Amino acid sequence: MIPNIYTIPLIQLASGDRLSLQVYRFVGAKSGKKVYLQANLHGAEIAGNAVIYQLIEFLKTLQVTQLVGEVWLVPVCNPLGVNQRSHRFASGRYCVYEGKDWNRIFWDYEKSQDDLEEFAKTQINLDIDTIRINYSNKIINHFATLTEKIHSPSSVPFTELFRYRLQSLSIDADYVIDLHTSTDRGLDYLYYFSSRELSAQYFLLDYGILLDDYDGDAFDEAFIKPWLALENTLRQLGREITFDIEAWTLELGSGMQMTPQSVEKGVQGVKNYLLHKGVLALKTKAIAHEMTFRSKSQVTKYYAPVGGMVQARVPLGSEVEAGEKLYEILMFNKTGELPSLIDICAEKDGLVYDVATNHAVNEGEYVLAVM
Amino acid sequence: MIPNIYTIPLIQLASGDRLSLQVYRFVGAKSGKKVYLQANLHGAEIAGNAVIYQLIEFLKTLQVTQLVGEVWLVPVCNPLGVNQRSHRFASGRYCVYEGKDWNRIFWDYEKSQDDLEEFAKTQINLDIDTIRINYSNKIINHFATLTEKIHSPSSVPFTELFRYRLQSLSIDADYVIDLHTSTDRGLDYLYYFSSRELSAQYFLLDYGILLDDYDGDAFDEAFIKPWLALENTLRQLGREITFDIEAWTLELGSGMQMTPQSVEKGVQGVKNYLLHKGVLALKTKAIAHEMTFRSKSQVTKYYAPVGGMVQARVPLGSEVEAGEKLYEILMFNKTGELPSLIDICAEKDGLVYDVATNHAVNEGEYVLAVM
Amino acid sequence: MIPNIYTIPLIQLASGDRLSLQVYRFVGAKSGKKVYLQANLHGAEIAGNAVIYQLIEFLKTLQVTQLVGEVWLVPVCNPLGVNQRSHRFASGRYCVYEGKDWNRIFWDYEKSQDDLEEFAKTQINLDIDTIRINYSNKIINHFATLTEKIHSPSSVPFTELFRYRLQSLSIDADYVIDLHTSTDRGLDYLYYFSSRELSAQYFLLDYGILLDDYDGDAFDEAFIKPWLALENTLRQLGREITFDIEAWTLELGSGMQMTPQSVEKGVQGVKNYLLHKGVLALKTKAIAHEMTFRSKSQVTKYYAPVGGMVQARVPLGSEVEAGEKLYEILMFNKTGELPSLIDICAEKDGLVYDVATNHAVNEGEYVLAVM
Amino acid sequence: MIPNIYTIPLIQLASGDRLSLQVYRFVGAKSGKKVYLQANLHGAEIAGNAVIYQLIEFLKTLQVTQLVGEVWLVPVCNPLGVNQRSHRFASGRYCVYEGKDWNRIFWDYEKSQDDLEEFAKTQINLDIDTIRINYSNKIINHFATLTEKIHSPSSVPFTELFRYRLQSLSIDADYVIDLHTSTDRGLDYLYYFSSRELSAQYFLLDYGILLDDYDGDAFDEAFIKPWLALENTLRQLGREITFDIEAWTLELGSGMQMTPQSVEKGVQGVKNYLLHKGVLALKTKAIAHEMTFRSKSQVTKYYAPVGGMVQARVPLGSEVEAGEKLYEILMFNKTGELPSLIDICAEKDGLVYDVATNHAVNEGEYVLAVM
């Protein structure tokens, strides 16, 4: 089975050169769900590219009858982020021109809609599929109006153009999977949304963090929030519905790397999820994997209380207890004193799931995170 | 009259060196209003430093009896922003570590308070001064709780430390004046808030933009929004009050420069405003200057619709009409074509009040703004 | 007359996108000299792109009989430099990955050759055209060996690939013209090499700086130094020859801009030079313009002796005398003192030909230059 | 034994804040050699700070009689480099203002001296200690003249100020030890100079690279090159002398980290070297460690021949054979093709001693190095 490949112009640079997106689209014999996967939205988070490469290799081996619906794959989905450098490093985390996080720029229909309750009332007695279609059309129609501003003489800042291009590909999807990694060094886990715990377990990862506390305008949020809002409003009106619409952010290990184990977990997880959703029509059966769930609001990030050099840090993956030493800072000074060591201890119990790559810290810089 | 000078440690760097804030505080013989001025929150916006220098020189010539209340002056208030470089340029607009605009990080009491209506009801029959004190205490007490997190082992990201230090100096002020300039090339104007048009005219500038559309967490907003919210709530409860609490952002010309005319306007404007407010007890009488007022929501920013080089741009300060050519882009390509020129025309009438310093544009980069 | 247009792949980015060079080549009916022009080697120095655009427009109006030889034009010749950003600014002066000035990376045959005297002795009695051909072949053959390393598994750093691509286009030219501007704000002038004063005057500029003190591996140097070395060696052997080989760097005003007057000077200068060289076969006669010549070794650059903000700087283009005040620094401190002003005076007489765009200076940052 | 601690102002920033150097100087009861150690000249290379901290702790435990001569220790010796950030990373490898490698800026007396042969002739019959003193005075006197330019109105760029401050501390040392790490991920090894193999072995490291091919103006080079030049000239005049003057650059593991094993090796190595040199007067005996020596000119660095993502790279520390696969690149494209894998094989046998942290590569970016 061979994918359709679409090359989509993304941006014309000052030099006249153009950067593009490229979509690999596998279409099954039978119509069904649309799955949208992208990788490398943050420039340093490259592991998902290897996941997508291996999924392409895998999907190529299938018969069209073994795929139900469509799978869209977009590796290296943010060329400006991927190619950016500062000496040999590159987080590509934010647009250096606009000073904005590449994953906090997306169009969130929930924020622009003001008639949700009104709409919900008109749908309250319809069947779930009809509501689904009606709301989807509403979102897509509103999204389409964004082109007006893009094509006006004043146009839009690049981040708005970029989000439009990416969301054009995914706005009508059923399942959106955004492949990330830590900026620094991290475990493998996923971010999920309210009421999607059951599905989460098919990604075969050990940890899941519930996005109960929004960052705002992230890719996954922007996709699913309007649906969560509708579910919520219908619930308040007495109708309990959960749409089969899902958004996932998978965190596959460390930044600037494609750790083979993390890539392998990503590949296996996505395949198993597609199996579970019936997108892959294979003999194998999908497996649910027991997960530890936490909430984003309960995560504690540790920032350096003084400037200096971090040493004796607990290893990534450690379970720590409140009061236990997490790391020490070798602190220098310019006031004629000897250098000294400062201990920093855990505020509460938890799992160290992410640690900084850079062990030199100005005051207030990130050291590690505990879930 | 000699100011008190306070040097306040701001951040310890990884190298052990420390950067500081320094406050120049002039205290009059009679107590009265507290005026807080700062400059250079964005690293490239340096003109306000010269304004503060000239105000210090001026205040030094006064007798203590000529000052009623206090004036706090904080030049170069963001050392990390001021000292940052990328080759010879430096916008210092955002924290390169956190990727956040230095003027979108401030603590906004309005966002954390959930009992405003309840509080307003308890104040509805009190006199304005008492309400003023009660609410001010409420804000200050809440602000004080931020130190807890700062001093916990997990501490806070530097932007939260920084905002705490700056807002500590200004939280109890009556008038807050934040001296900015364009990032690029700009006219002299100010940003003001709802119901402050009359005071605005004492800054002697030609243009004022009403912040009817918040950027979110800017220094001026964070200071005044809780008060505007209280005014609004009291109004809804039937009590019409405007507190003598004001926040201003003055835009004094172009970035990376201290244009003498813009500096002079800043100095004259602030003096006249202080005179108007009775902080300066001089023989001279304050003058109101006729201003053109616009709303932020009506401003149009133009972004390049293609990549290339901007030329033939209308000059800064031009009045343009809808359909008139604003600029052209010399567009190159890498597809074997000759270079070409693209015209961009005004969408509507207005004043070109800000233009980009850099005339090379990737698609979606800023070119100019019309109010 | 229509140019041949060649699009040459330059670099494949991590995202799989490619950036290219594009050459516009006009070939006259009669063979003759090869003129090579490029613009925008430093990313912020864009004025030369407008010069090249206008030259293309002009050359298109000519008959093939009006051109003798060929003119190669390469605008936006350094896409990585042109497209780089740090917030809204971009000097694009150095490769951010390798930390190298884009104009100090070129292959200089003089440095690798060790048999110059030997070679010169074999040529001493030949006619100038034969020597010219022999030496040119020697250079080109040596240059061709660079591909071996490029195509080896270990390959080369990008700057070496880039220089190879650009020098491939120009290595066999007769006249090389590299269009630059100031990084900051500058007058219009050119850099020239030993014994080329007469030709220099046909560029119609007021000032010329002799490169008696090499920066090392600049584009113009790398092109002409081997020829200067041969001229010098032949001279020592008793043969006085000046090859009709010339390299020029034109500095056309300020960075990040395409100042119309500077662009116009560039266009007129290049046309007049081509006329003088017989490359343009028109009725008009080339004019020599009286120039002031200085040596690079006599230029004085002023660096800030303290940190602070530059004000009261003499205007660009001022003639100053030793002892005259050049600028002052408004110096702040964090030691509890009042801010103060520091005067900086000229060390010697001269013309202020370049001034910094950014008026905020850390100690040791550039302020202005006097020739 | 307590060190003298000197705080030396290094630079005044635009904000008025100052950054400093701080020297820890231990002076023994008996006079003798001067040892100079510094760490963190490149901003990301922090391991040496922990080495210096542990050496300070160790030296504090000694009696003054156990130290012969003096040991000067300068941790975090480049505050601008140490504190620089680009999101969470920071190579601090080059001065972002001047675009210069912080370790290619030093004053090299060999380059400015033009009377070496003449001087050598006057010394040819003197004893080694007298020559040593005479030449040292010559160097120091010449170095002292640099202050003139620094204190002139035109002053010097910051890199020249910085080098002056650091070299002031070390110019009269006998042994200079510069503690570095890889920018990326590296083994532990040292760089040494001609005729210093025997001493090298006392640092207890497994690998040494002879600097037979100068980078130019590095700290170690600038210190020792004048002495090597004198040794060489005397040798040509028939006098064989090796001065007891040594310069070392220790590479202690990976960038942005203080790997405990690398730090420990650094501490043990320096102690053993000081013992060997008689600077530490302890009971223990210095041990020579067998080393593998290579030449810098034989090192092969591999750069990506295409853009993409590096995977399946041989581990750091691997011995590879010519023809063996070193790594593969997962290459994407924007031309409608499937992604593909490219293998890169070793050109020759050797040890993989350094590998890139970032596995995303634009064409021409660094991947690994083989010695």
C-alpha cells in the first residue's frame, strides 16, 4: 500500500526560498476514521520523526483492506523550528521572531464561539452522529473564515499562517496524535484529556498526565477543547455524551535525540491504539496497558533558588519522598567568599520524570520536574 | 533635594555574579501620592533612561517643600533584557530562556480574585478613600502570599521572581508610568485605560491609544485592571466611582535609540502630569494638550504576504487612505524566474505610527502599523 | 536581452527542505570579460539586492551586441544569513552554528600555494596573457581538488560547502563585485586593493579604503590575493605587471535597509565601471570621479570604555578634529550612586563614516568609526 | 591553609551592573612555581568548576609547608559565556556580540615579535634560568603596553579587554591548566604541546592529542607558543633547551554537565601533576600513566553530507575500522518522495572520542570525531 504524498508550501523566506510541509496519506479500502499524526512541532523534539518513518514502513507492508479509514502522517512539521540553531544546540521551542512557543499558538474554536449553549440546546435531542456532524461543520466553517484575514493586504503574523496550515490538515480528524519529547531528558508518557483514560491505556505507556490545567492554545487542546466544551454543556443540559474524538500528546524520551527505546514504544503504542480503534484491521488484538495517571495541576517543577552548577541530582525516573535531597548547587560568588554547596530537597513524594540537560543554572532556571 | 538610593539584588547568575535593580526615591516634605516610573523593561527601549536621568537632575534642583508625596524612579529596570545581545542588535523583548515577552508576565490580581462582587457589596456605602484603602490592602495582602512559593524548595521561574521584585516597588503606587519605545521606529504616543482620557492630555503627546483589548499581563494592565474591575462592579451595583489610580505606558520614539525630541517630550510630559496631579508644588500651571484618541482594537498591523525586501514604504507619520500604496516587496525566488515587485495597499484610512527597522522580511513578518 | 537563470541547490536542511542560490547570467554577443556581482553575503546587508534588481532591469533593455563578455548576478547569495532572525533583527553576520563571520571563510589560494616563486620564475619571460591563463588554470585546478573532501564520508562543515558553491561561480571571473552595507549606519564607500586606485574612481563614490591590512579569508581578498602575490613576486624578480583582475567590496549605506540614494549610487557606479571596462558597449563615456583614499590600517574604531547608553553622538558624516567630543555615555550603576555622564573625545582628525544602530552599550561594544 | 581571594571587575554592562572574575590564590611557605588553573572559558563547559571546587577543598586541608610556590584558581572564568542562554541551552562557545570563539581571542606574543632570532643570539651562551627570566621580562613588558590602547578614548572590543584581564593573571605562570569539556559528549583527554609528552602522563588520562596544528589564539597556545618558538630558534642556533613551562587543556567529559567520573579524573590528574612538579610537598609519589598519543592533524571530524536525523550512531568510545558504518541519517524531503536512510562509514580506523548532542543535522553539521 502506497501513500499519497502531498507537498504543501509553508513559507516564503526573505531570500525567496520556500519551506514546505509534506503529508504522507494512507487511505484504506473502506472509509472510516481519520487519524492525524505529526512530529517535531518543537524543533528539538525529533524522536517522533523516527516513529513516523517506521509507521510509514509498516503501513507500506499492509493491504488496502487492512486499513479502515485514513492515516495522515506529517514528520518534521515545523521546518523553522527544526532548522533553527544557536551554536550546536537548538530547542526550536519558540518562534525566535515572535517570541512565542510553537505549541501555544493554535486556533481554539472554544475561545471564539459565544453561542455554545444556544447551539447545544438545538442538538439536545439529536443522535450522537448527527450532533457530531453538525458541530464539526460549525467548526470547519468558522475555521474557513480565517483565510480572509490571511489574504487581506495586512495579512497575519507567521505563527497564524503556520497554525492555519497545520490545522487545515487536522481540523476534520477523529484522532490527533502529536509526537513530542522532553525539551531536556524525560521519561516516556502521554498527556490526555478528560474522560479519555480508557483509550489512553492502548498507547502502552506507563504514565499519563491529565490536562486539567490548560497551557492555552496548544495543538492538542485547540483540537479537542471545543468538543469537551460541547460535552460539558450537553451534560449540564442533561445529556451525557462522549464523542469518539481524541487528542494525544506523546512524550517520547529526551530532546535532540531519537532514543531507540522511546521510538519503539511510540511505534508499538500507536499501532496498538489504531488496532483498538479499528483503523488497523489485523488479526492481532489490541492490549490495554496498566498506567499511572496524574494531573498536570499536581506536577511540581523545581527552579534553581540560586545561580550555580547543579550536581548530585537524583537520576531520572527516581521515586522521591518529601524531604529527600533532590540535588545540590555548587554556588560561586563574586564577593570574596569561598564557593559553597546548597542542598535542595523534595517538597512532596513523587516520580522524577524530567530533568534539565544543562546543569548550569541562573537563578530561576529549570532543574527537574516531579509528577 | 537628594534622593534615597536603594540597590536591590535581582538575580544571581550561574557564574555567581549578581544583577540588581536600583531605585531613586525622592520624598517630599508633605506626604501625598506615590508616583512610580520605570524605564527599559524591554531591552531595546532605552529612551526612558534618559527621561529618568533628566527627571533626577530636575528633582535634585527642587526644595523638599516643592514635592508633595514621593517619586520612585527605576531606570534600566530589566538588566537581563538590557544586556542581551545577538550580534550588535538586541531587542531584549523576550526572556530568551523562557521564551516570554518581558511585558506579558506580571501578576494580575484580577485573575486570581474570585470574590470581587462580594467584596464590592461590602464597600458600596463607604466613602471612596476607605474603599481605596480596603481594596489596596486586599491586593497587597494577596501579593504578599507570592513569597511563599518563591521561598519554597521548588521556587519559581525567573520571570515570576522578576515580576515580584518590580511589582513590590509599585504595587502601592497611585500613578504608574512605564517608559517604552517602539521595538522598531515609532511616533511618540501613550497607551491609556478606560476613563483616563482627561489625565492623558497632561502628558502633552499628540496621540493616545485606549487599551480596550488587553495583551494580557502587561505591567500597566496588571497594575490597574483590579481597580478597573472594582469600578466596573461598583457601577453595576449602582455606585459610580473613578479612583485616582492611573497607569500609563509612554512610547517615546524608536528602539535602540534615545532620540532627543522624544526624550524631551517624555520629560516635559511627566513634569506637566506631576504638576497636574499636585505632586510638584510649583508656580507653573499644568497644561492640557489636545490629543487624538484611538482604540487598540482598531489598530491594523501589516505583515508581509510574501518573503523579500521592503522598499518604497510610506514614511513614518504618513496619513494614508484606503487603497493607497503602503510599500512594495522586491521578491526573489528559487524557481528560475526573474525577481518581481509586489505592491501592498492600505486596507483603511489612518496614521502610520510604527514601521519596521529591518526591511528584509520572511513571509508573515511585521512591516508597519496604522492607527 | 534575456538572462540565463540557474538555480543551484545550496543546502539540505534537517527538515528535508533545501535552500538554493540563483544566478542571473547575461551573455553578450561578443566574448570578453566575466563580471561577477553578488549581494547580501551578510544577512542584514540587503541594499545590493535592489542594485542587482535594477541592473537586471537595465540589462534586459540592452541588445546582445551592447554587452561584451558576461555579467553574472547573484542576489540574496546567503540564504541562511538572510533568513536568520533574533526577534525582529538579524545581522546575519556570522553563521550561528559555527560562530564564523560569513565573510571570513573563503578559500584563499595564496595560503595553500608554496611554489609561487618557482612558478613565477617559469613565467617571467612570457607575455601577460599567457601568464594570466597559466596562473588561472593553476588556481582552478587546485580549487577543483576541494570537491574530494566534500564528497568524502567525513564531508566538510557547511561554511566550507558554502564557500565552495559561491567561489565556483566566481573563481574564473575577471572582476568581482561584492555588494555590502554597514552592519549599522554607514556612508557609501568601497574597499579596494593595491594598485587599483584608477579603476576605483569609476564607481563614482566619494571614499575608498585600501585593504592594506587583511581581515583574512574575505570574499574579495580570497579572489584577488593570489594575483597580488604573483604581481609582487614577479616584481621582485624584475617584471612589473598589473593583471586586469579586480575585486571590489562596495559599502552601500546602512544595514537592514535599501536606502534609495545608496542603491542609486550602486547602480550608477557599477554601470559606469562596466562602461569603463568595455563590458557595456554604449555611446556614453565612462567618467572618473574624484575620491578620497584612506588605508584600512588608519581607520579608528571606537568602543565604549564603560557600559551605558550613548547620547549626543556626532552625526554620521561629520568631520571631527582630535580632542573634539564624539559622544557621551549616560552611565548607570548598581552601587548606590547617581547616574553620570562620560565624554569621549576623538583621538585624531577624520571622517565619521560608520555609527552603531544600537545606542545601548556594554563595555567594549562598538560605537563609531573614523577614517 | 586559607587562600587569598581577589575579586576583579571584568565588565560593566549597559545596565550599570558589573560582572567580575574571582581568583583563589594559595601561597606556599616556600616560593616556587606558579600554577594557574581556570575553568569554564567556554560557557557550557562547566565540569572544571567542580574540579576547582574540590581542589580548593583539598588545598584548604594542607599546611602552608606542604605547598611550594603558588596555585591560582579561577572558576567560572567567563561570566558572559557561562550566563548566556538560548532557551534552555547555552554553548557559550562564542561571544554573541563579536561572533568570536571565546578561546580564539588571546594575545600571542609570538605573532607580534619580530626580533626573535636576534634575541636568541644574545642569549645563546647564557644559562637556562637567565634566558628564562630575560624572555619572561620581554613578554611581560610587551604585554604591559596593551593597556595603552585599552585606556585610550577608542578603547578595545570586549574580547580584547577580556583576554587582557585573564592573561594578566597567567602571563607569568610556569604551568597553565585550562579546564574544558566537549561542547557535546566526549571522552576525557588532554591537549599538549611539542616535547611535553613526559609531563602529560602525570595527568593520569588515557589519551593525549598533540597540538601540531594550531587553531590560533587559543589560551594554551597563546601562553606557550612564544616559548616553543624560542626553544626552536635556539635549537636552530645549536642550543638544545626545553623550558619548564607548560600549558595544558584538559577535556573532562561532556558539555553542560559535571560528570562525577570526569570531575574525579580531573582532580586526581591535577593533584598528581602538582606532586610530580614538586608543587605539592607530600609523602605520596607521583605516578606516570600510560597514554595513547595522537596528533591533532590526524583527527577526522565527520559532518553530515545531507540534512536529516542521525540514528544508529556507534557509541562514544568505540574503536572503529575503515569502512565500518558510523551512523545513518534519516533523510526527509519536500519533493514528494518517501523518507530514506543514508549510511555513513568510517574513512579510516580510530577511536570515536566525541559525538554530537543534537541528532538533528542540517547539511554540513557536526556528527562525531575520530582520533
